[in-house]
Amino acid sequence: MIKNILNLGDAAVYCDFGKDVNQEININVINYFQNIKDKKIEGITNITPSYNKLIVSFDLEITSYSKVKKIIENLELEKKFEKENKLIEIPVCCEKDFKLDNDRLEKKLGITYDKILEIFFSKEYFCYMTGFIAGMPFLGDVSEKLRAERLKTPRVKVPKGSIGLTEQFCNIYTYESPGGWNIIGNTPLEIFNKENLIEPALINPGDKVRFNRITQEEYDKIKR
Amino acid sequence: MTKLKDNYFEIKRAGINSTFQDNGRKNLNHIGIPISGVMDKRNFILANALLKNETNTPVIEFAYQGPLLEFNGDKIYFVITGDVKFEIIKNNNEKIIGLPYNVYEIEDKDQIDIQSTNKSVYGYLSISENIIIDEIWDSFSTNTKAKIGSNNGEKLSDNQKIKIRHKNRNTALTKLNYIDKKIEYIRVIKATNFDYFSEKAKEVFFKEEFKVTKLSDRMGMRLEGQILENVVSTNIKSEGLVKGVVQVPSDGNPIIMFADHGTIGGYPKIANVISADFDKLAQMTPGTAIKFKEVNLEEAEKLFKFYNLETTNLINQIS
């Protein structure tokens, strides 16, 4: 449940679900997100879910903090979440051109790369949020055996499609972008497709993701 | 019957960062797409009001040096808003010094040379016709960072053509006497991580000047000043961002989020610029000294109403 509601500036409501980051809290955030979205409240310009916060921005010409806050406080929550989440399969190639942080991770985690990949591919991940850049999913939870800090100096360019690890999370770089996550492989899939006007992001908050390891050959085939 | 061909502008010089903008695209933050839209909303509103266009008609926003455009076709009207130096070069090579907030008529082979913004960053060019560009997710705005929106998500480039189509209009050669006033302070509301900062940092934030640096664009404005010491944590769990939020990364220098900002971020939020001061802030050039002043929510809401009332009064003064 929401622990605290505050204003962020004069045109946003900041809903705080506490300090912890776990799926239970995040499902709660996403549930609020979907309920508020479906209400189509006048003047709302964005609803931004994250691990344990939900920010609702609005147009101050149309509504105000006190009005939006009241709507959120009196919201009758329907359980939308269970109905809507789905499982998405993502092929990942971990051959030499793609595993940019092979050496770093082996050294840091003290296990072989094969073992790292075996652990990484053995489970399903949960999408906590999507954003920072268009369509980038923040997935968790990564096994405790694979937890590594982000790079001290971020890369200026992380290749599009890169799969990154940091602490309890993994992500997918939907565009070439600066970034500091440990790169273990690359997917040939378009994770964000701006031509798809209805559902441009393949992975949305609340979805489940399974990564499947593929060979270079399979990668090239999908890419074509 | 001869087929009427579309009129067009040929971009002889694109300028530094010329993009199509309107009020932006809403409700896509949750998939990582920011709101985009014009940086200076008042000047956008005035540009369309002067031409009696509908309020959310897309315009060309330019920064510092604007485009040089050659018009091809029947007569049209245009207006430029902001503190902008520009010339109209007539097809007989006669040069007319342009005045912002004045509607002009141009004809075949006339050129508009938008030379620069004066002591400000952004200016706007609006025309009396429909610009033929793609509307994507209810907005014509171009987001060059995500390569989304009209013009394939790219800024204008040299030699490209912008097609325009005639529409029913009731434009006249109207004008407005307006000079944008500078403001002394940028007013802010304390944000959710204000207490992450040391007592000294809190004092410094409201007492000392911060300079706008060159690392400022449509995504955000980086400031430089006395280091703001964080005594709790220089990282928070990533969470949503909003326009105007002032984040302080570990180097202690504030960054203010603008229209094309990343949708989530993990730096502590010290304050949030009030909606009434967005336009003025966006127009501050590198080197400008900023002082922050604290207001509460109620004051911020009143100041915004007042600011909008001023805009409405300006629209009413158009003659």
C-alpha cells in the first residue's frame, strides 16, 4: 500500500511505497499504475511506476495536487495485475563479440563464464519498470551469485541489444546508449519498435521474461 | 485541370538544433518516452495566437542560430517569437529586418534568415499553413535523443524540404509589443530528498549563485557552483523524473530536467522548479547566474495562475 503521498513540485504527485525493493511492493505499484491509467483522469500527463514509487504528473492548468491526491487516496483498487502480465521469451547470444564484460565478471564473481551463464539462464525474471531510455526493461531478481557493481567508468556507447547486469537487476539496452551495466550478451530482437504504435515496448512493467541462449548462427538468422 | 502542388520550404541552413515541436506527447513515461514539446510554452502560444492558429499547432523551435529557409509557392504568413534577430530576404534581394511578434507575408522565393537568439536560447517560427509532418502518439514533437516523432526523430538538416499545405485561415498582419522580462530568481519547491543534504548545502542552495553550463540542452540543464554535500546517499533507487526536478549527482552539481529528460533516474532530488518559471529558466544561456528561491505549493499554484493570466492578456493585446 502507499505509505506516503507528497507533492513533487507543483505538478506531480509522489506516491511512496516504502524503502524496500521487492516484487510484492512493485506489483502493488503496478496495480496502482494500471488502475489510475484506466480511470483516465482529466489533466494527467504521465504516470511513472518504478521499483517502489509511483509519480503521477498533471497539467496544472487543468487540475491540481490536492485534486489528484484525493482521487488516488479514494481509488477503489481492482486487481488488474494477475490478468495482464505475460511471459516473454528473449533469445540471447553470448559469443565473443557480445560478452563485453566476460573477464571482469569472472574475476569479480570467482566463477567461470559458463557457470555465470548457466545461472543466468536458469530462471525467469520479473519486469519492475520500463524506462530511462525508450523501452528499456529493468528486470529482477538476479541470483545472489551474480551480483556485481556497475562499471566505475560507464561506457560511452553500449551496443543496442546488450543484456546488462548490475546488483539484483538485469536490463536490455533498446538503443545504443551510454551505460555502466556489466554486459553478458546480446539479443537480436527489437525490444522497442516505434513502428508499432499500439504496443511499442515488448516488455512492460509486471511482465515476466525468460532468456534463451542462442548460437551466433541463430542470432544472425533472427537479425536478418 | 492542373493539380495544385504543395508549397514547401527548402532548408538552406538548418541551424544548431531546429526541431518540430508542439505541446508534446503524454502518458508514455512508463515505457521510457518523455513528454518532449516546446521548451518555452508562452512563446509557442503567442506564435500560434498571432496567426490565429489552433493552440497546439506544431512550430519550428530553434536554439541559438536558427534556420535559413527559402519559401516556394503561393503567399503565406509567418511569425517569429522569442528574442530573435532575423531578416526577410525578398526574391528581388531586398532585405527587411524582421521584428519578432510581427506577422509577415512572404511569397515565392523569399527567404527567412533566422540569425540568432539574443541573450536567450529558444525561438519559434510558426506559419499560417499546415506543415506536412507525421503525428506520432498524438504529437508532432521531435525527440532527437530517442529518434522518435516527426522528421524521423531527427533535427532539421541542410537541403531538406518541408512540405506545407494550404488551409483555411483568417490571418492578418497582426502584431504584439512584447519584451520578455528577465527574472531575478528561479522559484522552487523543496523536493523529496531535500533532507539528504547537509545543513550547509541547504543554505548554499538558497543563498549562492549557480551558473548555467554549456552542458545544457533539451534534456536538461547542468549547473555549476558550490558543491552541494550529500550526507545520506548519493544514489537512490531509480524512480520517475518530472520536468523541472533538480537532481544532484555525486559530484554535487545540480542538474535540472527539461522536456526530453530520461523518464527515470537515481540521483537525489533536492528541489523542483515551479511551473510558472519553466519558460524563463529554459531561456537562460550558459554563463547565466541563477539564484533559487523557495516557495510553497500554494504560492506556486498562484504564481502559475498569474503567469497564465499574463499570457492571456498578451494574447488580448494582439492587434
